[in-house]
Amino acid sequence: MTSRQDQAPGRQQPAGQQALAGPDAGGMLVHSGVRRPDAPCSPLSAADVAAADAMAGRAPSVHNTQPWRFAIHDSAIDLLADTSRLLPSIDPDGRELMISCGAALFGLRLGLRSRGRLPVAHLQPDTARPWLLARVLAEGHAGVAPAETELIAAVPHRHTHRGAFSPSEVPARLLDVLVAEAAVEGAELILVTSPAEIAALSELARAAAAEQQASAEIRAELSQWVRPAGSQARDGVPARARLSDGQQAEPADQWLPRRLFGQPGTEVTGDEPPGAVAVLVTSGDVTADWLRAGQALNRLLLRAASRWVFASLQSQPLELPRYRQEVRSLVRRDADPQMLLQFGRSNTAPATPRRPLAALVTKDPDG
């Protein structure tokens, strides 16, 4: 299973021939042939589409905006950006929206693998339609590999963690696996081990948060996505994903501060530091890189969740150009930071509200 972009035209597979498959570096099966986005492909069943859409709909997204739509064709699923869910104050270039959609793209691919199909994803298949982010085709059938089974089983309980971590270490071997998972998707997960660097990242996060909290425009935008306790909304940030009053003070030298949403919630932080801090980076900073970052993010988060390790995500220092440049200088001058993460163990898995699939699927190819 892999994302393929800018593929050269290849020889067509004879009708009825079983697709060739082999494992990638993370143990997931990939289609070993070459397919153009407009090449004839085997049809998708209703069950194939339902599985793919359901897993894509569970992807992580900025403020749980779920900014994606799916256009269904006989033999392909198009991933479309729902720009009505763009956050123009904190994300004017759509970078975080694209990362969110990249995470949904990985969900489409994993959903097809759960059905034994071999997906081929083409990024940005039509430059005249910039809102068409990817086209996912499926070839042949191949049994689900153990590495894939673990990811599929983790989908229901994977969540962005904002509460207390359990007092247990994150195994170094698992961190190595997460680094490898990101690399397979064309990104890099840089583990930050120096206490001084973690403290510096924490200070940047605090400074960026203070600057955003001082902006009436950003506060107003954020309030549109904050849901009150008891809300039946299927998107946005629920109360159980927000910190309660008095839970904001955290040691800057141990972990990154959680984002404050302007309204108190019900979650508490505890005093157990995370087991690891990391930065997800890419070698470029255009739409294709953001989509790759999103696929890497969802893949590594699911792999971590399969071991009951979860991540809190911190993007505030990356939403302001000055602070993003400082993060780049701190971790890797030749790479573009896309997300800050801190990992820890947790024995809880609160359900995150999700939009119904009927609201995500469209017959309009332009969404």
C-alpha cells in the first residue's frame, strides 16, 4: 500500500490478472505495478467504498474540522478538500487543512486494505482542479498482513491525547518503528531528546499561544469550533478534549504545553511527563508535502495506538511564520516542520465525534 505521485506510464496489466503485491518497509502490502490516474482499473464494491470512507472519516484533523469530501466513481475514490472548513486566521495557506486531508487519504488506503484490495493513490491528479487532492484506485486482492491488521484494529480507539499520561515508558523500539513508518510515507519523524531543545520548543509554544490568544480574530475563529459540554455536534473540539480550569500550568522543561481553547473543558493533565517529544518534517513545503505529512501522521499515530501509546499534537508554533522558522532552526534547517508531537501511554480511549458518512460523500466530482 503506497502513495504514488508523478508515475511514468507503465504497461497495462492484462484483464483478470492478479495484481502483484509486496510489503513496504513498514510491513504493509503495496501494489507493485504502475498505474496512471486515468488508467482502467477494477471496480470497487459498495463494501469497499464503505470501509474506505469509514476509516478515512476517523482521521485526525485540525480542531476536528474534518475538512474532506469523497467523490465515488465505479473504480476510484476522489479525495476533495472541503475549503468551507478552512481556518483562515491560523491556516491561511491551507497547510493544516492539507495535512488533515492527507491523514484522511491514508484512511482511504487502509480501508481498502481491510477489504483485501491493493490501493494506488495519485496525489493531485488534475492540476486544473486544485481541490481534487488525490484519486485512489484499487487493484486485485491480497490477504491482509499482520502489520495492517494492527493498524486496522487501532482505528476505533486512536485519538489525539490531551489528558494525563500513564506512568510508563514509551519503548525505544516502538519509537524506531514510528520513525520508519513516517519515512515510508515520505516524511521524517525527528525525535527530540535534548532537555534544552524540549525546553526551547516549549517556550516557543508558549510564546505562540500567547500571541494567538491576544488576537481577537483568532479567538473568534477558534470559538466557532469549540463545543459546549453535552453538545451533540459531530465535529469541533468537545469538552472532554479541553483542559479544565487550573490545569494550564505545566513544567516547560519536561513537555510542550497543551493548546487552550478559550473555554474550560473536563480533561485534566496530571503530572506525568510524556515519554517522547518529536517533530514531523518534510523535505519540501507545498501541497504534495503536506499530503505526505498527513499520511505519515495518521500511519504513525495508528501504529502507536496499536501499542496503547497516544500523542498530543502541538501546532501553534507552526501557525505563525516567525515561530515556525525558529522551530526549523532548532531541529533541522534543511527541513520544514509540519507537526510537533509528544507520546505517552494511556489506558483510556475517549470516542471523538465524527460527521456522518452521508455528509462526507458526494456524487459531484467537484465536491
